[in-house]
Amino acid sequence: MSTVTHLRAYATVTGASARFVAPDGSVDHLDAARAADIRGAVLRRAADEARATGAAIELVTTGDRGEHRLLVDGDGDLRSLDLPVPEMDAAPTPSAVEASRPVPAITTPVPLSDSAPQERTSFIDTVEPSAAGYNPDGWRGLLYRLGLVQGPSKAEAARIEREQTVSRQWAGCRTIAVANGKGGVGKTMTTAMLSAAYARYGGGNVLAWDNNDTRGTLGWRTEQGRYDTTIRDLLPAASDLLSPAAGISDIARYVHHQSVDRYDVLRSNPELLAAHQHIAHAEFDTLMRVAARYYRLVVFDSGNDESADRWLRMVDSSYQLVVPTLASPESAESALLLLEALRERDAHSAALAANAVVIVTLAEPTSRTTINRIVTGFEPIVRAVETIPFDPALKSGPLRYDNLRAPTRDAWLKAAASAASVL
């Protein structure tokens, strides 16, 4: 069987924009007026590469419409590579089962009428996701119910699309690593807010895992459940939780449910020294099997020790990387150093860095010049940069999604959608 190798380009599509990585590694950011237009822009960009190289380009697209592989030539003609057809030396012959299958008595269908066949019409209406998600309130809701507004505004349509992305369900457990080697940059806050968004819109079954050797504080800023348990209590019970006889509710003894935000927290113990909370490579893998058994999504709140076994295994086990930073030069530099180190570590870590979402949180009122400098500095090297406005509810105390101002909630929803688009 022969194999043909093509130059490969990548495109990550989010809404009406895309990040295009050419075969030579150069990056372009494409924008279009509508989501439908951006796909045409991506294909045209791939066709330009094909003409320049004189050969067809394999285009791998990911983002809010799933993952696809296409072969694009210089004329813009394309064919799907999602389901490759194996090459055959000769036409296949019917199997013995097919040859022995009895022939029906009537081999020609009997038409119901002389007219051309009509497409079957179902009596059950199919509810489109966008229609199901549009339920405006306020003055626009009143106009909508009176028939004076026909559909969502541009902003409402964008919000509905983000809600659908955040509420997406996957076959198998997915994992997001929230990481930055510097302390105090918003890792715990980011973990809690992303977990709340995914659980509230997706129906729960989300775990926020405090993967921290050095006094992780996720448990301090979230609700405590009925049991005062931590990750050290879960480890000895792992074999029982993984047994066929275990029930879905058995995990509740070891995690702390957030009653309003709907996600669970796996705590570390901030009262113990790091030496007493060390999680080795094999122990992390066991805990990960437990998490994958009981949850559809895990969000890791990482520690600051990037050499720890549990930190490295977190990276190896993650589908997506989220890098929080404050709008300050020191925090942003630490985030940049992390991305650079991951690009050099291995292929998986480099892919995480390339598809990372950087979240810039304004811990205090900050000048637009400072914010723009940080955002524009990260934009060429990651998939998305999201900004969270200043909100007093994020500075201290319990982390609750409902305590945030409306613009802050919208910003976290947008950040959660950006992170989920490639899971």
C-alpha cells in the first residue's frame, strides 16, 4: 500500500476568526464578517499555499465546528480526508455470507404513485440549538414576545454560541490545565470560574482538582462538603472506587460539591507541608483514572513547582492549557516563560502551548495601554487571549459565579468557550 505525504497547514476556527499556521510555521490571523465567511477565508488561504508550493495542502481544522482534515489544491478544489479509503489492488468480491444471502421475492420497489418520489416529512419538529437557547429578557424579551423582534441581536447570537460551546459533552473525560509558575496570578480563581461555567451550562459532572504540593487554597475559597477529606484520603480508596461494584455516588465522600455552581472540588491540604503532600507519578495516574471514571471534565489548579511529578503528569494528561496572568509585566513574563519552556519540552507540550488560552485578569483598575501591551504580546503565539474586567468579588472571599457583575460573567463565559473549543 502506497502512502502520499502532503505539506500540512493548521487552522483553529473560533466564531468569525481563525488562526492559520502555514506549512513553513508562519501564523496568520484571519477575520470575517460571519462564521460562514471565515471557513471560506481559511480555504482560500490554504489554496494560496498550495499554489505557492505547487502541491496540494493537507488542511487540519479545529475549533467550534469540530476537527476535520481536507486536501486543498491550488484551484481551491478540496476533498475530505476524515474517512480515508484504503487502496485496493482489485475490486472486492462478495463474501460467502453475502453470496448465500437469499434474494427477496420482490426486487423492484412498487411506486406509490406516478409522481416523483417525495422527501419524507416528519411530524416531529427538530429544535435547533440556537432557537432553544434564545430566551431574551427585559425590553428586548417583551418586543420578542410581541413579534416586533424576529431573533437575537449580534451580541445575543454570540452569547448563545458560547453557551452551546461551553455546554458541549464529549465522549470520554477531558482535562484542562490551569498553569503559571508564578504565585498570586489567579490560577485558583480561574479554575473555579471555568469549572462553574462548564458545570452550570453543561449540567455538572465537572471536577476542580487542586493539584498543588505547596498549600493549595482552592479549598479555602470554595464550599466544604459533608466530609473534611482531601486528595490524601482519596488515594487509599482509589482501588475501591475503580472496582466494578462502585457506585457513581461513592466519590461524594472525597470531594466537595458546590451547591450553586454545581462542580466538585478535590482538595489538597493547605495545613500540611509540601513534603507530606507529594504525589508521585504512579499515584497521579491512579487518581486520574478515578477522575475519568466519575467526571466528564477535570480542571487542574496547578501549583508553582513545575518540576514536581504531579505538575508534569498534569501537563502530560491535559487536552488544553489555560495560562492566567494579571495585567502586570511580572505575571505576564512568567506566563511567557512557561509557554516557551513547554514549546521545547516535547511534541504534546508544544501543542498545548500553541493552542493555549491566556486569561488576563484585571485585579485592580489598570490602564488600557498596559492591558493592550500584554494582550498584543501574547496574541501571535497562542490561540486566544481573553480579558477579565476588574471585579471586587474576585479579589477575596468565596468564589461564586453569581457574585460577579454581569460583564465579568460574560467575560468568563467567553474565556470558557475559547478553552472548550478544542477539547
